[in-house]
Amino acid sequence: MREKESYLVPLLQSPVRLSDYVKDIFKTLPSRKGMKKAIRKGLVKVNGEVASTALFIHGGEEIVLYESEIEAKKPILELKIKVLYEDDHLAVVNKPAGILVSGNKFHTIENALPFNLQPSTQADAFLRPQAIHRLDYPTSGVLLIGKTHQATTALNQAFEQQKVAKTYYAVAIGEMELAGVIETPVDSRFAYSKYQVQQSVISKKYGFLNLVRLFPKTGRRHQLRKHLAAIEHPILGDKLYGKEGSISHGNGLYLHAFSIGFDHPVVGKELIFEQQLPKKFKKIFDLD
């Protein structure tokens, strides 16, 4: 096993069960469910000893999360994906629509990353690169990848602090205001999306189709899809949140992660990457 992250526990007012405490301390494994699984696999040590979920933390302990060598032996998906940028710390790739970013299935972006990216030479390199954020299965566009622990931790913090600028494009249905802000909560949590209509065309089936530029400030699950549906302008092809009788079949979801901007976590330089809209958008709008 290789050390992945470590954490020194400050003094606590009262003891806390390890499985409850570690939920938020490791940026590369933020969920309680995922951390409990890591503990059961023996990938978490407290003061050098393999920990159990029943262990109580009092303060002053060093908690270390390890990376299983099994991860490196996972099969590699030989799927060519477009690499927009790569260095020893991170990468930016273009995720095609119709593929999961990660998960239990073999056909995922993360399983294809070793086929497309060079191994990092850094001491804290991951055995396999991993996605910093997520895009839905039907969504295409720019995806940020971490190759080292340091870069991944810093970029996760940048996302939490809303220091990562993301721009999406979608095709929204119906006649709509030229610009606006949507703050409808998503899963009972605050969510903020700003939008601007770039073009509109008349459609026999849908009335109007709009090319909408979207600027999400928060990153809730399905946020843009839910927000546009909330103002009754669902995204074309959205089978989950679209209106009955106005769902396009055959061309997938018209949602594309167009750009991402952030400060490089090691050199500090501002980076911005864009991926042009898929051809299906150009069949509806004049984008020359």
C-alpha cells in the first residue's frame, strides 16, 4: 500500500467514532460511505495501526489513508479520448456523451485515463489518475483530472471555495427571457446558476429552441438540468426532467461543459480550457 493522505487530529472536546469523524477530512475520499469501505478494506491506519470503524478518536492521533495496489491492476479501457492539456500534476480531457466518469462498470472515463495519459513522475502520484469533478452520463465536455495527491487536494478545495469557473451550453425549450439567475434549491441545498440566451430559433415541435450559456456557481447533482426545468425551460433531450410530450429521442442530452478555468495548484498560473460544441448543436444553430 502507498500513503494517499494523512491528517493530524486536533484535540477534541469529546471522543468521536472514527467512521463518523473521517467523513470530511480526506479530499480524495469525501463521502462517509466511501471512507467506511476504505476502513473495512484496511486502508486506514491510526497511529500506525490498522483501524476499525468502531475505534474512537480523542485527539492527537495521526490518521493515514492508503491507496490499494489493487487499483493499479484494474483493467484499462482502450478508448481514445481527446486530451486538452496534460502535465505532471493534472490533465483536462474532453468527455464524450454517453459514458460514465467513474463507477463499478468497466466502460468509464477513469478506466480509460491510463490509456490516454502519461504517468506522473511526482512522489505523490496516484496509481491511476482520477476525476476531480463529475459530469453526468449524457453530458459532454471538459473534465478536470488529478494525477497527484497535492494537485487533487488543492483543486477540490478550489471547487469548494467556488474558485473554479465553469461554463456550459445547453439547448433549452420554449420562449424564454434573454438572461436571468436561477436560485432554486437542489436537494434542499442552495444552488445558483446564471444564464444568457445566445440564439433562438423557431421550432415546429417545441415552439422555440434556445442556445443558452450557463454559469453555475455551485455544483449540485443535476443542477443545470433541474434549474432549467424549474423555470419550465427543460433541456432538449432530458428524459429525466423534460416535459412529457416534448422529449427528443435519438440525439441524447443537449448539455455540454464548454470551458473550465482555474489556477494551477502548483505553479499558480491561471488556466482556461475550452471544448467546442458537438455537431448536434451546430445542426440547430448558426455557429460559424
